[in-house]
Amino acid sequence: MIEILQPEDSSEGRAAEELYSLILSAWPDVKNKPQWHVLLIPSAKCYGERREDIDILLFAKFANPLPSFIRPEGITYVDSLFLAIEVKDTQPDRVRFNGNKVEVRYKSKWQGSHGSDNSRHEWEDVTKQSHEQRYSIINYLGEKGVKSPWVTNIIWLRNVLTKDLPEGRHNIVGSDSSWEDFLCKANTLNTQYGDIIRASKPDNTHDWHEAVAVFSKKMTPSRLDRKRMEKISDSFLASQQYAEKLGEQLLIFRGRGGTGKTVRLLRLAHHFYEKEHARVLILTYNQALVSDIKRLFALMSIRSGIGERRIRIQTIHSFMYKILAGLEIIPPVCDDFFSNYELYKAEALDLMAAVRPDDINRLARQDSDTFNWDFILIDEAQDWPPDERDVLFSLYDFRRFILADGVAQLARNLKPTNWREKIDREQSQVIALREVIRMKKNLCNFVKEFSHQLGLEYQDIQPNKFAPGGDVIVIEGEYAKDRSIHDELLRRNDKDGNMPVDMLFCLPPTLKLTDAKGNAYSVVGKKFEKWGFKVWDAVAEDIRESYPTDLEQLRILQYDSCRGLEGWIVVNFAFDKFYDYKVKSFKPSPEDESAPLFDKESAAHEYAARWLMIPLTRAMDTLVIHVTSSDHRVTEILRNLQVRYKDMVEWIKVEGQENLGPKAG
């Protein structure tokens, strides 16, 4: 039998249909013989890998090897196939070959920071992408505990004739290729079994079917995922005052936590991707947020690979690494990158000031896949050091930037960065956001009052009048002592139509441990696993770089990584100890410390208090605050608010010894 799994009306889906016809032309009997199994999967995904998108995956396995084609040495048979096919519909005049490698050219709107040509064409290495896809598949299956069959990666140029392909050994097939040509290519690239094309050993049937099962399963969105996807897909630009000047000025969305800054960035990214076929880069310094947005884009089938349109999200550190390596300030592998990061940035700025504009713009042409972007969207822009801003503005026209600027939300700096500092005011626009769109009304009012009790001012935010309700639960003592508390939260979450993945559990570094092999984990995650729950424990760095792929997973991460994330129910563990941790880690700037009236204790409190507001604004419906001590500044504030808002704030005191692991303090 032969089938296309989840056919779709897209270039990948149409290519799969053409390949389906080519296979039937060569093997007409495959349609009716169940012992002959061919499966085509268009737009396959390796969720969380460097190269997520695979245009077509082809699985084939036969009860007995089939004759595939005749060679001078005799007949070649095929026992099994596992093909990863990169499909290119690019016109011949936009394809070139560098030896046995293929490059394609895309028209770009990108304009350099010095007014260079904004209709430049860029060449991108498809062969490199194809090879990276192969290893993404192998790694992805390995993470699922499945031994990968032999992956043959092929590039299908559907507008280039075979006679125009390079001579010699390569992995390219042309537009006039038959199914036999695909098999010949597979045989050329997979010679480990002689005259039989095999992707796996005959006795490896189990892993074969497991691999098929992994890629046959689509990631399913939760109810909240679908709402977020609808928000991002919503066409909203027509009524916006800044719509006509996009790309002509620096645009800044400014507001406090929960006012929808990041959502607006994602909306614009989706607009540029869908309506203008643009290439969009989203930069943040929070790896957990990178993973969260990647997951959302994967659910929306938004591509991040080579193409005329794509969206890529990555951390500023990984992007700066590429910039510094491209400028040859650091080697391709740099072990002291973070320890000398400040010095490397200063060297980059000195170099950029000394070279000609064309030399800077050449960096983008040399590595188009990394640097060729039409729009650059910056999250948490207020917290970026000025030198990172200056490096980016040296490479790109500032009018191609759109920023999310959080008011009083600082984690990396003690003072907000002014992105308009070197720009004329008429060349930029600030959109002030005051209405809270994440939190329900009660939560918004609670957060405002909590901030006031801490000595902060959050009085400028406005509750969403269309989202009434919201609950606050304070748990004093040990959360894990009585499992019924946890079960009740999951019941509430389920009753509201949500899945476990829609919850968020935040914790301080004191609840992070390391095993004998040096692998990090959280005591919270271990407790949940012991209770029988699946977890996505992003306390571990390698987990944080991926994202949840199962709706039953509970999301766990440290407070330092929760910015930009949200949950229907959010549980903040050891909230009082998180405050203590931030007070202890406060380091004033030399300028502040030398000021005559500087009060370090007050400054440390303000620093820690601002950090508390970040996890406090993650919840949509229910905010759970866990405190370990009854005699603490944070606990006292919460007790005062419970008296004031007794209809909204529930207080649960759990007696008994702590049961989550080491003391959180």
C-alpha cells in the first residue's frame, strides 16, 4: 500500500503528490499489496531540533526485496527506504552549483545600516541544510529512544533538468527524474548493503515501526495554544496608527508585564511572514521563551529554514556568537565566549567603526542564512546592554527594528537601555500599552496592590474589563506534604478545558539539584514524576533548549527563565526564598555605589521586588504563591492582602515537615 499521511495544499504537499505518482508509475502493484508499504509525510517536523522542517519524509519497507533498477553489474533490489527530501521549486536562473553543492538565490528586502541596496539577492546553501536535516532526524529519534534507520537526504530541484545538474557524486535529483532516478540516488548514497538498498537490517523491524510512529504523530495544540495561535494570526494592522510606517521607523511597544508586548511582536512577525513573505528574526535572551515560541510556531506550521519567507527565534547570545565569529573576532569554537563577552563586544564596535560600510554589509552576504533578515524583533529591549544595541544598529538599519520594551522589568541591567538615544525622535514611535490582556481582572488588581505594598508603582496598568474573575491561592508550608492540593489544581485546570501543559511551575535555584553525572534537575520535577505525572523539567539546560511535545507534561522552570511565559494556572514555589535570593545576588553599579546618598539595602530590596513582579504576572486565571516561612516580609504582605481581598485570596496552611527535598533557603 502507498499513502500520503495528512495531505496538504502546499508546495510540500503538491511535491508529495507528484512523488506518489512517480512511485505508482514504477511500481503499480504497490497500491494494492499490504506487504509493500510506502508512506509519504509532507511537512514533517523534528520538534525542537536545529532544523525542524523536513519537506518530505518517505518510509518504505517490503516483505521481500523488490527489483528497483538494472545496473551493468546486475539488478539492484530495495528492501527499505528512509528518505529526507528537501524540495526546491526555485527557477533555474536562481540556482547555482558550487562543485557538487547546490545554492539557491532569494530576493531580499533587507537593507543594511548604511543605506545599501534593499533589493539585493542572497545565495543560500541548500546542501548544508539538507545534511543538517539528516542529523536532526537522527537526534530527534534518539531523544525518543528510537534507533534511527539509515537516513538518505536528497535535494529535489523541481525546476532544474537533470542534464543541468553537476557531474559526479551528489544528492540532487532534477525535475525530469523518475522514481528509478530517486532509487539510483539512494543506492549511490547508501552503499553499506551492496546490491540491496536497505535503511535498516532485516531484523530491525521494531525500530523501523517506532520511527514511523514518531513522525506519524503530529503535535497537538491545547485549548490555550489555539487561543494564542488565533491571537497571533489575527489581522490587526489596518486599524493601527503605525501600520503605514512599518519599516520606515523604529517601532517600540512599551508596557508592563501582561500588557501584550510579546504577543504584538509575534503578530507582526506572522504578518510579515504571511503577507509580505519576509524573513523575520526574533531575538531574546531567555532560552525558555525561545523554546516556547518555537513550539507555538511549530504548531502553526511556520517555517524557520531556508526560504524566501521564514521566522527564526534565537537568543541574543547565540546571534552575537555568529556575529563575532563572522567578524573573525572569535574562532568558530570559542571556549571563553561568556567569560570575555564584554571585551569581544567592545572589539566588535571598534572594528565596525573602522571599516567601510560595504565590509560590514558583506558579512550578511557571506552567511545569508544567519544574517539576512528583513525585520528584526527584539523582546525585553529595556534590558539589553547598550553595546548589544550598537552592534545590531551597525549591522542593520534601525528602521527595520521593532521592540518590546517592558516598564520596570530589569534582569540583566540596573537601568533601562534607551534605544532612541542616537535616533531622531521623528524616526521612531512608541506605542504605550496599559491594558492587561493576560491576567483576569482580580489578578490584575492583586498585582497592583502587591506592588504598592512592596514600594513599587504598578498603578498605570488597567484591568481587562472583558476578563472578569481570577483567583489567588497562598500556600504556607509544604506544597508536597498534601498531594490533594496539587490534584485540586489539576482538577481546576481540567475543568476549565485545559491540559497539564497549560500550567506553569516556577521555582528558585535552591530547588535545583545535580545528579552524580552532573545533570541538573528539580526536586519539584522528581516529586511530580514520583506521583505519576509527566514533566518538562527546564531546570536542565538541554531540556530548556527544546520544548514540550506532550500535552500531559507539566512545565517546570526557574524564576530566572519565566519572563515572557504564561500559564492558566501558575504555581510560584518558595516565593519568599526567591526574594531572599535576589536580595543576596544584588550588585550595585560602581556609579551608584559611590553616590553619597546611596542606600544598598533599599536598592537591593527594590531590585528583588521588581523581580518578584515578573512571576506574579505570568498567570491568566489562578495564581498560586507558595511561601516557606510565616515570618517573612513577603508572607506579611500576602497576609495583609488576604484580609483585604478575602473573597479573592484563599490561604492554605500545611503543617508538617518539608517534603520537596532540601530546605529552600
